[in-house]
Amino acid sequence: MKRFSLLLLLFAVAVCGCTNSNPQGRLKIEGEVSLGGQPVKSGSIEFEPAGSQTEKTQSGGSITDGKYSIPAEKGLVAGEYRVRISIMEEVAGSKKEGADPMSAGVQYKDLVPPEFGSSTKQKVTVEKGKANKFDFKM
Amino acid sequence: MKRYAFTLVELLVVIAIIGVLIALLLPAVQAAREAARRMSCSDNIKNIVLAAHNYHDTWKMLPPGGYGAVRHQWSLLLMPFIEQQAFYSTVNINRNYNDNTKDAGFDKGNVDTFARQRFKIYTCPSDGDYDSTYQTHKHHNYVCCAGNACIANPDGSNLTTFWTNYPFRSTPPEDGDVVALGGMFAMGSANQGRGIKMTEISDGTSNTLAFSETVQGYWDKNDGTSPNDLRGLIWWGHAAYFTGYLAPNSPVGDVAHGYITKTSLDPIKYPVGVAAANHEHRLSSRGYHPGGVQTANGDGSGTFRSNTVNVDVWRALSSANGAEKVSAN
């Protein structure tokens, strides 16, 4: 009896920890990104809803050493998405030494070809019950 | 006579049970404390939106969200309406807030003294009271809503121009494009910032966001490698607002041209990105409350909005005249 009540207590504690942190059933998104055959050292990727799904989610993340991974609770629901990638490189010599940071920002250049970046044509379909792995070779 | 005593096992069982009960209680206590802080936060944001209404009663328009990058943002203009008239009267609003020079005809002291002051009404209790080491400015937690898009200032001064690349179009959307629309507050340079009138908010003030939260970053030193997270510097035009393009607490980073490139906070929870050379700005609503952000609507009501809000609804709420069909929930 004592053992049983202890087990019950343990079970109660375990159940207390369970709250649904992903009520919409968002899915994990991951993949690899390369530019000119080289993995992208650092950049960012964004997914913008572009389909007829009723639940509109938008997500993204940073690309590190050629990979990105968005955990499920921050991911996307099933549907069609447009993808935009950006890789920013500091423009050499654009940083003004000693200038007030609030009036002189460093300039950056986007290395991504327009069809993946500013006027992207990349579309992906996120599906349930599938590994949503999207690789981009630029 | 036999003396009754507890056995070691009995004692251990009792201690274990007490331990379990405390373990159950502690998160509940923490949650209650956070709930109280959230309530106090909603109180702050409600007072701010009421101050904006009083400003409108007086001046027949809302305060400009920003009026030049380092000049009188909404946060300063609302001072007389949050019982800081005495403070407001020491500030010469014709000068940049970080301008310390004395000029003839004005004997009002250092303008940036107010930027070093902690204002409780502008501070979310779930955040804290930090100094930004650089220029010892205090950052705060509330930002006005400047629409649903990115904001760009190609000439370095005009914050009203929307970023026109993907996914924004000024013409009706095709294939999921977002139509860039302004919000309840207009950001602009010295000759373009202006106050919006309530009558211009054609979506209705209860369907339009007025204020939401941000996080306090800090700027350590201006050496190009230290964190330069100016989020929460609401005296500064590039950080006094948010837009509804990104969902609340989005995993996509906030960007502000070359100003915010490295965060001083947890980069997973409060990410920043790097903006292109075209002065792209995109700051989203972020906060420390679990599950969502506190917002104030244009009609003076406060709403806690979930991180999982449908982005179409969130963008519709953040625009002032998009004529979107929005169900308030």
C-alpha cells in the first residue's frame, strides 16, 4: 500500500510537468544551406506563409556552419511557405572609428543571389508526418 | 516501559513527502509572482495608452512615434501626461537627446539627463533596472506600434519609407505578399514625423495596436565586437517602435540597420539579425512574460497576446487602415 501511494505521488508529480507547449502542432524545420559550394558560415533564413493554410505561422532562424534548425514549438504548421535567406557581410571600411553609434552604423552587403533573397522564388511545402528538411544550394 | 520512536524509514518517507510537496509548490509560487509582475506590466501599458489619449485631447493628434532618430519620440512627448511635467520642462525638445553642448539662448541643461533616468511606468517589472554602459543610458520596455512592415530609411533619415523588397508590395498582394501599412504611430525624420489623428485610424482603435513590449538590451562599448543591443532605448527613433511583421517573440531576429548586430541577451530567445545596407529596420514585439506579450489597443484597453497568434491577424492588428477583417480573438 505504501509503495503504491508513493508511485501515485510520483505519477502526480510527473503529470504536473506536462503542459502543451505546442497547441497548433507546429513542426520542426531543418536543413543545410550552401553558397558557391561552401557551407554558409553565418546567416539567417525566414519562412513566410504563401499558401492557403488557414493557420498562418511564420518562423525562421539563424544559419550556423551551413545548418539551420527550428525547434517544433517555434516551427511551422503544414502548408506552403516562401523562403528568404540572407548572408550579411560587413562592407570593408564602412565602420567609422569613434563615430557615435547612433548616427553611424556599419554598412552590410547581402551576399545572397536575389532569387533566394530580396526577390525570392524559393517555395517549400511543410508536411505533417514527414521530416521537413529543406536544403538550399546557391 | 516501551518508548515509542519513529524509525529511520518513517522519517525518510516524511521528509521525502515534504520535499515533493515543496517541489510542487515552488513553481506555483514563481508563477504567481510572474502573474503579479504581468499585471503590473499591463497597468503600465494601459497608463501609457491613456496618456496618448490625453495627448490627443490636448493637441488633436497622437504624438509622433518618432520625430528624427534622436529627437522627441513619443516617450518624451508623453511626459506631461504621465505626471512628469516638471521633468519635461527641463528638456529642450529642439535638441537631440544625446546632445550635451550648450548653445546660446538655451540654458536648459544636458538634454540627455532624461535618457539616464529610470521611469517606472516605462519599465516592465519582469525585466529589470539595468544601465547600458555606453553613455550610461537607461533602456525601457514599451514601444509604439508603427505598422505591419519593415521600415527602411534609404537616405539614413527617413523612417517612413517602407522596405519595398520581398515580401512587401505597395500594390494589392499576390501570392501571399504583405501590403506595407502604417500603424497608429508614424516614425519620421525631423520634417516627416507627424502625429496621426484618431479619425485616420479607419480600422477602428479597438482593432489597432497602440503599444507593446520590447526587451532591454545594452551597449557595452563602441568597439565593433561587444554586444550593441540598443533594443529598449526608447528615446532613440530606431528603437522607439515595433512593427507587426514578425509574430510576438519570433525566432527571427530583430534588425536595425547596422546598429543592432549582436545581442547582450540570450540569442535564442531574443535573437537579432543583421540588416542590409539599405537601412532596413524591423523590430518586433518581445517580452519576458511566458507565452506572449502585453499589448495596448488604440481604444485604451490592454490585451495579453499569445506568441502563437496567427501572423495575418497580428499584422492586421498592427496596421491602422488596412481594412482587414479581424476577429479580436
